[in-house]
Amino acid sequence: MYKEYSFLNKHYTIHMLSRKSRLPQGYSTSDMAEDYATIIKNELNSEPVDVIGESYGGLIAQHLAANHPELIRRLVISMSAYRFSKEGAEMDMRFAQLASEAKTAAAFRSLAPMFNGNRVKKRLLVFFMSRFGSRMLSNLNPEDLLVEGKAEVLHDSKNQLSRITAPTLVVAGDRDFFCPVPLLHETALLIPNAKLIIYKGKGHESLGKQFKRDVLAFLL
């Protein structure tokens, strides 16, 4: 993921954050946001920072910006909305369940609906992910995946969006399995100072060169 944002290196020091390990049962996306707030306060001198929340990170970033406006200068919500589609959240929950049962190949095959493209492309992506998926999961605690999945299913920050005061850029593709276009429009509309950019033909994937140009222009 760092490579995806290396275009910011010239202008920024980049800190890549993920949620902590050994999550307690019932840990929510709001709880995760509090962990990030603590890091910003303690490690980054409490200065307002620019935050890019991608996919699941976008769910967390919404709580962070709403509950700690003093910490956020500008916010980018990428491939995320105030909730994920029902189908997307349920798919991620199935993935977590299968992964926790060490059914790695089946877990990655269950992600097929999210891939954008024709049948051949989807089959190839599923094949390679299921083939090498064990490496991707080797450093993850299976129980954390279940806690994370349940938090995703329960996440709905719709009532929090009006409290986001930072200028916000909402970006996603028009074929995103997790974030249908109407949901993206509603999310951007509910944030007081938000701009929405939707990329044609893009799914829940790398958004391309125009995304990089748009993010850089927004942050600078």
C-alpha cells in the first residue's frame, strides 16, 4: 500500500497505520479511531495532520475526523462511505470466518464478487489470491479478522458525518462493490465541506493516475 501513496513523498512524511493486534471482542471502528487519535497526539506532536483513509481505513477515519476535529487538517476518504454495501460487509464477514477456520483458498475465492472485470480476469485474480493467500494471512491473528469483520457489519457513521469539519475529499470508482454510487453521493452530501470525485470504470482497486493528481491538488 505504501507504493500506492509514494507520489506524496516529495511533499509529506508518510505514516502508514493499521489497527492493532489482539483486538478485544466487540471492538468497533470507533474504538479503532481512538487508537489512531492517541498515536497522532503522542507521536506526531498533536499537530493537525492530513489523513487518507482507504477502504476499511475510510470507515475508521470518519470517526477520527468527527470525534477529533482538532487533529485533522484535511481528510481523504478513498473507496469508502458511511457504511459498506450489505453485500460487501457480508462478503468480508464470510472471508473472516473462512480464514479463521484456516480455509485460506476458500476465503480468497469468496472475494470474487468484489473484482472488477470480465469472467476470465476475475477467475485469474481469484486463482492467484487463493494460491498465495496463505502468505498474506500468515502474520494476522484469525480472531482479529472476526472482530474486524463484525465491526464492519455494524459500522454506520451516517449520524457522525455532520461533525466532520475538515475539508474532505471523497473518491471512489463507479463500479465499487462496497460503495455504490448513491451511497458515495449521500456520504459526501452529509459532510459539510466535502467534494466527491467518482472514477469511471474503477472498482475497489487502485484508482489510477488521475486519483493521484486529484489527491495531491486537494492536499496542497
